[in-house]
Amino acid sequence: MNFSKHARQRLFSRGIELSDTRLSMLSHAIDKAAVKGSKDTLILDDDAAYVVSVPSRTVISAFGRDNLREGVFTSIDSAVIL
């Protein structure tokens, strides 16, 4: 799994920390989305949301729970809720 420059900036600026457990959960969620044929998916966990390009296994953006209230997610074809 990769993180785009934009996603890395968002993770840092929003104070989202990625433990080994969370990285494993994200990877598993990407696998599940790929099996279903997803191209761009929204992955939601207890603390954050991630927009992921499934074919390239790249996180392209990240949002903390506080940011979700104002967010509209476009250009996604699936969601995985952890």
C-alpha cells in the first residue's frame, strides 16, 4: 500500500496516526474492495476515512472524524466500513 503526497500531508495535518494494526486493516479493506471490482473506494474506521485508488493500492486522501461532518465524497464507487 502506498500513500500519495496529498494523503501524507493530510495525515500529518489532521494528526492521524497509522499503527501497524490500522495499516493491516486498511490493506485488508483494499483487498476486499478489489475482490468486488472497485476502482476508488472510501474506507471508514473508528477514527478516520480514507479515499483509496484500489488498482494502485494508493491512499489518495484522509479525513479525521471531525472533518467528516463537512465532507462530500465524490468519484468513489464503493465504501468499506471497518
